[in-house]
Amino acid sequence: MAKILLVEDDVDLGDRIVQWLKHEHHTVELIADGQQASDYLAQLKYDLIVLDWGLPNRNGVDVLKEFRNSGGVTPVLLLTGKGKISEKEEGLDAGADDYLTKPFDIKELSARIRALLRRVPQFTTNSIVVGPVELNVGGHTISVNGKEVQFAPREFAMLEFFMKHVGQVVSTETLLERVWSSESTASSETIYTCVRAVRKKLKEAGADNFIRTVHGIGYKVENV
């Protein structure tokens, strides 16, 4: 599961991409304005950015240049109807990691996104094992003591985030930012409810006390 910012002003295309990526278990935020994209990138963290070149108020290349100049290192896939070699050079030189010309098959977009995510350390491992719990990222399955346990999509995403940050204290604010969409109505109570549900399933499968509460700070999964 990755948190992806999609900046695309074609409503139909944007909606199609969002639905496809959600089907692949990603959290996706869709915005359609270049200046809004700059504002989001100045405040929020993403695992991947899919950025259209031609945007209202500010074009994607200007957004990208500012992001890179400010130290942003998140992989960026640039979408555009511009297909000349000189235009591709401009986009890549501005800091894009990949470039996809419209129109495109959404399966190709998906493949390019997977390729870019493989460059991010936390997405290079398909299977994560912590103690009795094994999480298969690609297969979207979780096993406890060798037996598969069913989790809801958001529960899976939360447990995946914990296991990718094993040994680290994860705050409620971090979970809201990285596992939920910034525009969702999720709150600290939402986090508590989700953690409680995950703990219950883990306990029933034989992995009690897998997620520890660090009082006043957040939660932690130990590398046992």
C-alpha cells in the first residue's frame, strides 16, 4: 500500500486512475490544480506523485521544479500530451523520474507506478515477517503462525505501516497522514477503533500484544 498524490485536471481520467489504484490497495488523493499541488507538497508526505503537465493556475513542470528545489525526493511520474523528445527532456530535467504520454493504457500506468515504487526502500520487499506475523504485500494477505487471517483494507494498510516501521513509535498523527487520505474525516478515535480491531484479530490468531501502546505518543510493533 502506497500513499499517492494524483494531480490531474481531466476529471474522467482522474477518476479512472483513482479507482484503478484503489483496486490495487493504494491510498490516493486527487487534486486538479497546480497551485494546490504545490501547497499539498509543502505540507504532506507521499510515497509517489503522479503529476500532469498541463494544469490550471500552475503547470506541472513548475510544481515539480519547486518541489525538487525544496529538497523533495519522492518519485514523480509526469503525465502529458507533449510527446516531442525536447519536451520529454524538459520534463525529465525538471526532476521527473518517469514520463508517460497521453493517451495511455491504464495498465501501463500501473506498471510504471510499481516500477517507481520498487525504488523506494520500504516497497522493495514483497513479504514482511515480524515474529509470528507474515504480511505479503503483493498478495495482500496476512498469516499468523502460518494461518491466513482476514483483515479489512484499512486494517491491512495500518498493520503494513506498523510492520514497515518495526521498532519505531508511530503517532496517531502519522497514521492519519500516511494511511488515511488527508481529506478524510478520520480522527484519533478512528485510529483507536482500527487498532483495537486489528489487535483483536491478531490475539485470536495467537499474536497477543503484537501492537504495543506507548502512552501519550502512539503505537509500536517490536522486532521479536
